[in-house]
Amino acid sequence: MKIGNYITRLVSISVSLFVSIDTISFGEDNPVIVRWNGDVQCQTLNRSRLNEVKVLPTWKIKQMTWPVESDIASHIVVAGPEAKSSCMKWLERFVEKEYLSDEIEGHLIALKNWGLIREEAQQKRLCDVFIVRLKKGPLVVQMQESPFNVVLSVADERLNAKRNPNHKELAIDIAKHVLREELNPDPKSDLQAFSSSSNGITVTKIIWLTKSVGTADPNGKKCANLSQAEKNGAIEVETETDGTFVRFDIVKYSGGPAAYLDPYVARFGLSQ
């Protein structure tokens, strides 16, 4: 089925699922055009470019790149208001308001049995996820929200696919722009950094605790304040960058007996 025919079937429900309509955000000085979803071309967050980063597994590349039309057509569903509301609730907890415009909910695409949160062979099934991509100013931001986590993939077009050699500086700078304050590195906590290289490309993984989560027990041993983590919505942020992209993987933390949420819960109906 051609994608154009597929759009026609859904147009009465939500034309914005496939058609990227530019919107205008008015700041203090000049209006900023926001582009959405398939209309956002990014030389950094694309498969051919990311396939060159050999230490980056294919399941992460799937999270970071926009699906081809045939994948969207095969997996798209019309999500109910409860599922959309839950998605927006988590995005609002994690993402800076500047990248959560009033129009974003209308551009969310719900994909059933499509998402990966780890190697596919390790998953019970593919996850039901929402995805959205936007370009505002120089930043391209792609979001994947699953029942288990939120993954943000960010590229600064000003770098023009050139690598910033200071990976930690880049990751922290992008975090300040796109993440809520509670998810930025806590200055009282240490950053953990690990690097892997292949084909001359180095990827650095940086892990930090969310705000006020780092603490110590009565014996002085480092531990996590889980009550504060529940307020923040996450214990830590796992960040990866090769100097061109920054990928944030934020596992939801809900507290209580379950603590972490079931990645495989069925949240959508049948594919359309």
C-alpha cells in the first residue's frame, strides 16, 4: 500500500501523523520555524551516517533514526487519549519546555510492536512506542517514548556533522538545552565516563544521577535516594555521544514495589 493512500485513510483522524506541517514559535525577537517528523532531514541522525559508528549497535540506531515510510505504514496505530496523555506526562517530566510546544501532541506517531529498548533477541516482543522528531533552531531532537523509558537523540546542525572532541562538554551542554533541570548532572555527584573506539570513531558513555539522588548511607557508602528519584521520574541519565550526536536514555522510575515499568505492556489497539 502506498503511503499516500494510507494517509487518506487516516486524514479524518490526524493528518499530522504523516504530513509534517511547519509551525511557528514566537520568541522575544524573531519567530522560529519548527519542522516536524519526516520533514526534518538530519545528516547526523540518519542510518548511513550512524552505521559508520561501529560501536553503536543497530537497536540504538533504530531508536535514533526516523523510520522509513513502509515501517510507519506497517506499524502505525491511532492511539487513544489515555496512551497519549501518559506519553505527554513523561515527556513533560523529562524534556525542557522549549521542545514541548503546544503542537507536539498532534505530531506524536504511535507505532505498535516496533520499538527496541535493547537487543531484539533479548526482548519478549517489540515495544509499543510513540515517536516524534522536531527541528527548532539549530537542534534536531528525536524522541522515543516506550512504557519503560524515554530516549532523546539530539544533533546540533551547527556542527555540520563535524565532531566535537570534548564529549563530556558537548553532552552537558546539550542536556542543559533539552532536559529538565532535575535531569541535568547533579554538581554534587560524580560523572561516570567510559569510551569505546572502532574505525577511528570514539563513542563516550556518560552516566549521571538525577538531581539530589546521590547520597550516602550512615556508613558513608554512596547510594541513591529513591524517594527523590521517584520525584524526578528517573534515577540516572545514560548519555552517549561521538561528538556529533548526543543520545539520552532515561529509564522511568515510578517507585513502589514494581519500581521499573513493564516494557512489553500492550498500550495500543490493532494496527490500522
